[in-house]
Amino acid sequence: MYTMDSRQKNKPYPLGVMTECNHTYFSVVMKNGKDCGIILYDKKTGREKKLPFHSQNKFGSIYSMAIKDLDIKRYAYNFYDGETVFTDPYAKSIHGHEKWGRREKMLKGGFLDEGYSWEEDVPLKIPYEESFLYCLNVRAFTRHKSSGVAHKGTFRGIIEKLPHLKELGITAVELMPAYEFDEIEIPKAMLDNPYEMKADLSIKEGVPIKYNCWGYKEGYYFAPKAAYSSDKNAADEFKDMVKALHKNHIEVIMQFYFPNTVKQGLILDVVKYWVTEYHIDGVHLKGERIPLQVLGTEPLLTDTKLFYYHFPYEQIYEENEMPKFRNLASYSDDYMYTARRFLKGDDNTLGCFLELQRRNPKQHGVINYVTNYYGFTLADMVSYEKKNNDANGEKNSDGNDDNCTWNCGIEGNSRKKGIVSLRKRQMKNALTMLWLSQGTPLIYSGDEFCNSRAGNNNPYCQDNEIGWVKWNRNGIGDEIFAYLKELVRLKKDHPVLRNPSELKILDYIGCGYPDLSYHGEEAWRPELNHYSRFAGAMYCGFYAKNRQGEEDCFFYVAYNMHWVSHSFALPQLPKGMEWHLLIDTGEGGNVEMAERPEEEQQHVDVASRTIRIYKSKQIEGVKPYNRNQYVRSAF
């Protein structure tokens, strides 16, 4: 039994429902407020009880009520405002949408169970320069039969895939919308009011239901998606996932899409709630009316990573202010389209590509990617130039028409050895570019082993093999997976390839070498004209120290995206060092961690559409170089 406690002080904030001791507090914004209140639904008997708000419950447009001794496990709730019944936008759980593709006529708010044991879990705060992001859709990630998990398409399915994520070396998963949203798209041929339809929504009058599998629409932002849970408690399962990932040193970033209809105050409440209640490490904000300055200066969020296309950094930080933890990051397609154009050999891209390769501002991070959930996958990026979205039922009019991709000579699948070999090389080139950028790399799930979506660059409605990740990879998939793992290890082991601040292209420590320098057919003389498609970049190891406290190695990267080979001049190393070839994407492709010396130290020929990486190595029997005795004649 429960009673309304008029003596208990009502609380207008926080909005939604909160339980303290033996009192449950309800708080909601009402548009009209003439005849409004709470509807309690008894889940055992199906009975409904209306509890009206009174004048003493009103604070501006907010109405609140305290109920004593409410059995929150027995009841669900909604609010009413006159004749309108609506579900609490602040509901912590949602009843009526537990099964994918099915929902009740009216959704109801639920109560969050108290007492979850987080043990000693805390956010990880991994710096951007040490991060590797992995974007995934919870359902598509493990829904396919080849995933081999017991709980397909769920938060628990992600836990089951932890061995794969750890082997790959990621440091964070970025989840596409995993809050409660309605995946059922109602066709125009069906009824205008979806609540008049039956709960079993599959086919009506021969018109199939269309699913929005990605969830970029207004939703119930405070509740984890129940259909992504393997049991009835989505909140606890989500927390189990976060805790398991944290124990394996993997962060959790949540995507939230807020259309223009969502109030900015709710956006702020959503972000703060998920950070405190679910221990997430970051939020990727999507939408046009985001309170960026407020979020960027919110004290609660200074340790939380926040991604957006571009923050108003000048309004958040003073000119020379450095945050204690660099939590904000720009997340845009600039790198993706520039890298793709350079990859396929377009004019006027080399200079912009090299600039984005080193972009890493002191006040914020930069998220780089060559593929994402939208657009082509990595395998499709080198196999298609035109989108193939007919299966979406929109006459191929949806999705991006300009993908900046090259099919390597034939559109779609091919068994020609030359085409297959070139595509494999181009995938390795793209991943090599990405991992040698100074920003934070991100890949989309399945790209690590060449998952294809058959040229569909917008499979938002494909709840099938087109949209799902297929885990039964072939030989090329195994090779790309092994190659990517070595790239991850290379960047992790060598801090000169992942500096915490942007490289200056200057010798600011007086060692005789700039931190980064560019070269061409002659050392120190890059050819950066509009038609150039090749350049060399040298990273000086004197500007970074490895885990043992020793100065890092020198690295020379030869980028040749031209369709003809080019000669590159290797810059002279300090005395006692020599260049060894570490990676050649055009020679069978595996990273050769057992380096081999180049016979010709001055010039090397790099094949067409190939990247080579050279690493410095101490010559045996020669006294190690002392940079304090450096003579400027090295130039």
C-alpha cells in the first residue's frame, strides 16, 4: 500500500522519478496543467489509479509529488495532462518495448532498481594520444549467426566479444544510439496513429514494416534500450557491460542524437545522468542545437570525453588555457574525405592531407577515421564508387552520392588477382595513413576483417546480413586483421607517433632535427605542388621517450599514392644509426617486425600506390650517438 505524503516536501528537481528512503518523488513539466497528475499501473492486476497534482505541487511549469511506501517493483507509471496521457521523457526504464520490432499500444515508465554494486569501478580517463576507438551498433555487432555469441544483438553480446576487442587493442567502444528509441518505421500506407495498431507489428495489408536500426531520432534518453538486453533488466545489463569493459581497460562512449525539438536543458540532464548513473567515459553529441559552451564548461564533465563536429573552443578556454584533462574533441569528416582523395590519387590533396596528419591541438583532441557507420565500409571503399542502396526501398535516392572512393578498376566484387591485390594494398594504405596520424584513430566494427555491406552506404534499415557484421572472414580478412594489430602495436610502442601535442616542424630542443620534417626525391625538399601525389615524412625520436625512459626511434614514412613509382631520398641519420625497412604495403603486406637493412641508404624506389615505413636502428659495434655533441652539418 502507498500514501501521498503532503507533509513531505516536494522536489521539483531532478525531473522524472527518484526514490529516497521510503519516499518516491515524481516531477514533470506540464504544458497545460489544469487537470494533471500521475497514473499508476498495477502490473499484477492491470488496474490503473490516477493521482492528481494540486496547487501546492506546482513550481513554475513543474509539478511534483511525494508518495510514501510505493512498491516500485509492482507499478509502472505515466502522466496525464487533461485528456493527454504521455510517457515520462525522463523515465529511467521503459515498459512495452522489450522485444525488437514489437511494442505495446502505450509505453509506460518504469522504476530503476536501487543498489547496483559497481565495486571499485571508475571512468578510465585514457588520454586521446593513447586511444583507439571502435564504433559499433549494439544489435548489428553480434546479431549474425557467425558471431558465435550466446546473447546475440545485446549488451551481453559485447561482453562475450571482449577477447576479440582485447586482441585488436582498442581502448574505447563508441556505441551508436543505445537508449530507448522506436525502431519501427510506420509506412504511409498504414494508419496515422500507430497506437491504434496491434502490438504484433510485422505485416499489415501486405505492407512490410521497415526498421530504423540506427536510432537517430528522438527517444527516451534516460533508459537503456530494452531490446538490446538479454533479460528484463536493461539497466543492470548495461552496467555489467560498462564494468566488464572497464576491467579490461576499455572505455565506453555513448552517441546521443538530439533533434531540434529537444530542449537544451534536457540535453544537459541526459549527459550528466549517464555519466553519474552508468559510469560512461564519454558522449558523442549529435544534433544542431546542442548547448556546447554549457557542456564544455560544466564542472561535472571535466573528466568526461565530449565529441562534437566542432566546439566553440574560444568560448570555453582562454587563449593559453590548458585543461587538466583534455576532454573535448573535434569529430568531423574532414580527415576521412581528404584521406580518401589522397588515397585514390586526386590532385590538390597532398598538402591538406599532410596538415591533417599532424593536427593535434593543445586544448582538444581530434578524432580521425577513413570509414564510419555511414558511407562505405573499408572493403566497400576500395570496391565501389557508386552506392547500391536499392534494398532500402527509396529508389537509391538515400545516402551520400559522392563518396570520394575508387573501385580499383571494377565496380563490386571481383576475382581478378590484380584487382584483389590492389584492393588489399589500398586497404592497408588507408589503415597506415590513419594510424600514422597524430589524432585519435577510429574504425567501424567489421572493418578490421573486411566486412562488406554489398555497396550499401546507408544501411540504416537493414536488419539483416547487409547491416550486420559477418564474422566468418576469409584469408584477406585475416591478413588485414593481423596487419591492423601490428599497426596498433607500432603506435602504442612508439610515443613519437602519438605525441600529446601538435608537432611544430621546428627544432625547438636544439638537437639538429625538427620534430617532423617533409622530403621528396631530394631530402629536405618536399614537392608540394598541386599535382604531387607523393611525399616523405620523418619523425625525430629525440622528441619522445619510450616506456624505458629512452629516446624513441626515428621514423621515415614514404607516401606514394601516384600510379607510377617514385624515388625517395632518405634523410641522413645521426652517426651510428641506419635506416631499416619496417613496412611495405606493396610487398605482400605483412608488417615485418624483424627489420631488414636497405642496401642503398640514400635513395629508395617506392612502387605505385604504396606506403613504406623505415625505422632507425643502432649499428652494431658503433658508439651510440650523443645528440649533445651534434654538428649542424647533418643538413
